[in-house]
Amino acid sequence: MKKITFSIILLLAISISAVSQRKYDEIVTTENAVQDLVQNEITGIVVFKEGGTIKGLNPETKKVVWTLTKDDFGATSAGDILSDPDFGKIFKDKSALTSVGGSPYVEAYINSKYIIINTETGKVVYNSSKESFWVTQSDFIPETDEYLLTLKKDGDMAIALLDMKTGELKWNTTVDKAKSLFSFSLKESANTNIAKINGSVIYYLLYGKLYSFDRNSGKLNWKAEEDYSKFFLTQNDKNIVVVNSKGMFASKQYLNVLSTDDGKSIWKESIKTKRVVYLEDWGTKLLIAHFSGFNFYDLKTGEKIWKKDARGDGLKRVIPIDQDFLYVAENEMMLINKDGEKLWKKFIEISDDKEDPIYYLGKVGEKVMYLTGTYGNMVDYKTGVKLWKRNIKFEKDRPVLPTFDEATNSYLVYNDEKLYKFDPSISDKPEPFAKVNIKKEKELNSIELFPWGVVLSGPVEVMGVNMDGTIKYHLNYTQPGESTRRLLKGASMVGSFALGAAAVGSTLKGSEITMEFRDAQGNLQGSLTLQKENKTNLAQAKGYEAGAEALALVAAKFNSRFNAMKQNRDYSYIFAKAESGEKMLVKVRKIDGIELDKITFNNNQPQYEIDPATQNIFYVSDKSIQIFNKK
């Protein structure tokens, strides 16, 4: 192994003195304390609530461009709503302001009312004060610029379709008796209550019940007989794949296929398993991978197509590669073809423990690379023979962070204060090309590649490492309020976390159940995630850009903001404490480790937004919003 040397070390313990703190550039004063602040990802408008008003602040001009008051919010909601025992709970649990991903809208809960605001114009598009019900959940439908609202009216639960152009309900259909909000969490409802539009039909999974509505009239076509936790529409438009979870901690799952005509099962019996892992729709057949194995099933009958399942006890992951399938069972992997035939002579052990996480598994050139909690290696795709005779042994209790280098078709991997280069061309396992001293190693969440090397970063630490193994810089901070530390929303949007390791982390443990679409010959058509993914709102919104008229109005701003978001991987924003005890936000440029900015905060949980397009910072300080221009 080559000798490791250190070139430039910038280690702060911390004095934070290189760049002096500064005063705000502009300020917006308010009559009352600012209670909430969000930025809409599409328009960029910063929306804040103070007292009984909601205001919109233009991020470029830093001026308030619209104001909504009690005159805009309307009269107090009906008395029977206020007397509902669940009513106070939902207003207590929900934030006053929520920016709606993939839209120019912000939702507001104010003065016992639910309001949707178009941030571009400040227009109240919808106001629940005129209704005799209250809204428990809302789902924006970007393709049609509509909202699907879940309502509670007296003792009933209803679904309504809201036209955002007119602000009027197209229809309002009662579907069931209301469930008490005390029996579930709002987070739970957001994950389980899912709506999908298919032509003239709306399918809605509401608290485990699946409904089909006529989109134009709101007529209830049918209500499924069983409870379900996930559903997916097949590409023939005639069937729905459903999954339900039963038992303590959802220990068992059942998969079945329904008819879209009446919501009834077309299979004689469900597939029973501990966990559904992966699904593919091939038109007339389904590939279903579950805890105990995987096989093709005839879509109409549910009969298996292969004579036996691919080995499965403890099936974790299935990865389609061309028309083959790479899969992991327990702590071993195997490659099979579309006929269920093994392409390798034997299974390849990829970890010591079947519970070890899989950090990366996929094809790199003509090799398969795996990174788990214990091992790293490469395997020849055609033969299944390990490229290196010896695995790299990882420390399982330390982060494993990979990043891909397109120039050399190799991966750079961090673990246990070491950096490795996984080059498919070498004949034996590589020695680490760098050894580093990370202070808060278990908090590292990002590795990013630059022309000169890599940057490792976490909430309080940033390190640059050159390709020759020398340390370019090392910044280490102390964060105030250790017991109440949280990843601030400004940092999570603009810092490295959302754009670096999170992109890898979203696929680490195979928790997402996805449905892939293929034609009858097995050519990949597209995919849809059944369980909500951990994506930024901007990434979701990008696919909706041309879908709704409302978004078309702000398409230019949207594009510039999306591109700016991608570029902001170049900075870390760290909430730190100086020796003097002052709390401040430090902006670090990753390419060279230089601190570009320091902003003093006056509490342990500051409320702020970092505009990804301008890099200006909007910080709430009691009865004002302090604005710090880009540095």
C-alpha cells in the first residue's frame, strides 16, 4: 500500500474565525411573531404565517407580493365541525403551512380552516370555511390540476374532487362511516391513503379500503371486499394487483389480482408470504418475488409458469438486468434467466449475516459489484466467478458509502476511515488508497466525487480527500442543542445529504415495492413505485411539468430552480456553535473547503429556508424574516 501523506489540513475544533459573522442584508418586519415559513419549490415564493395573516415573499425582490387576511379566509367554520372531538387533533398535528410537491400550491391550516393558495398569485383557490365538513387529507393530481380531498362530515367519510381552475368541488361522494382519527396517525394515513387516476376512473385506497369512482360524476363503482395496504393497476387496464398486510407488525402479506369491473378477486387464492419484494407486469403474466421465492404467474389464473420457484427463503432483493434477474436470498446471490434457469454454477456469498444491509448490488460493465455490511467484491457476470479471490472486509457498524467514477468506470467506497477504489480491471482486492480520521463517522451521510477526489460529509463534518490519498481539507464542528438536534429543512434540501448518499440510501435495503412494466418479449417499458419513495419534491415535480395548466404558467421558473437544485451539491450548510457559544449556520464550499458564509442564529432549532436557485437564506427571527444574500 502506498504511503499516505497529508497536504492541507483545515481542522476546526471549533473557533469559526476564518470568515466573520455578518448582519442580514435585508429584513421583512412583521406585527406578530412569525409562526411558520415554507418555500414553494415551483414558484420559489416564500410563504409565511404571522398572527392571522399569510404572506408571500418574492425570493428575487425580497418584497411581500401578496397578503391574505381574515377577510380572505372567510367566516368561522360551522359549529358542528368545531365540536367534533377529532377536529382539534388534526389541526394540532398538521403544520400551519405545507408546500405541495409538484405544484405551485401551499396548503394552510388557519383559524380552523383548510385553505389552498396559489403561491404565484396569492389567490385562495379553495377555502373550507363555506363547507359543512373538514378535510383530513388532500392529494394533488398534477396531470389534471385537480385535488382529491378526503372529508369527514358528521359520522361519514367522503371523497371529493376539487377543480383548481374554479375552486369548486366537482363532486362529493360518501364512501363509509368515519374512522376516529385517534385510531391512526396522520403519518400513517399519508402513507396508506393513495389515489390513482386511470382515464375516467379514480382508484383510491383509503384506510385500507379500496374504492373505484367514476371521475366525471363521482359515482362509486365498487368497494373491494378485503383490506389492502398497496395496489397497482396492470397495463391491460383490466386488473389490479393488491397486497395486504396482516398479523402483528404486518408479519404476513397476501398478494392477489382483482378485476377493475367489480373489484373482486380473479384468482382462486392469494399468494401468502412474509413479504412481497418485487413485481413485474409482462402483459399476460406477472413476475412476483416474495420472501419465499419468485416465479412467473399467469395473470388470469394465478398458476405458476416455472415448475418451481427460484430459491427463496429470506429473499431480499431482485434486480432485473436486461432479461435476466439477479437476486439475493439470505446472504447469497444468484443470476437466472427469464425461464428460471440458473446462469451461475453456485450461489455467491455476499455477507456474513443474512441481516446485513446491501449498500450496492448491480452490474458495472461486464461485472457484478456488491457492497454489503461486511463484504465488497466483483463477480464476472457470465460465469459467476469472483473477480478478486479475497473479499474486502467491511466494518459492519460503520457507514459504507459508494460513489461512481464514470471516467474510470470504477467505484470509490468509504468504510471504517478508509477509501477504496473498485476497479473492474484489477485482479485482486484493492488496498485502501487513503486512511482518514473522521470525528463523527457514524453520522456521515454523503460521499461525492470531484475531479480531484471525493468529499465526505455529515451534519457537522466535511472532508476532502485527493485521489492520491492526501487530505485536501478537514472541517469539524460542534452543533448546538445536541439533545434536540435535527436535520434542518434548509440543509436537507440544499446540502449534500439530499443529493449525495441519499440517492444511494434510497435503494439500500430494498424496502420499496416496485412494479416494472415489460412487453411480452421482456423488454422493459417503465416502472412505478407502490410505496412512496424518499425523493425530493422537485424530482417528483419534474415529471409533472407538462401535465397541468397550473405548472405550465411557471415552467420557466420551475426549470431554472430544478437545475439550481442539482448544482447545490457543491455546498454544505452546517448548524454550528462557536467557542463563544454563538449559534450559526456555516456555508462550506466543498471543492476547496472554504467557509463562504456565517450567519448567527438565536435558538437551537432555527426556522429557515435556503433558496436553491439564488442561495439566499430566509431566517425567522421573532417578528421578522432576516434575508441573507448569497455569499
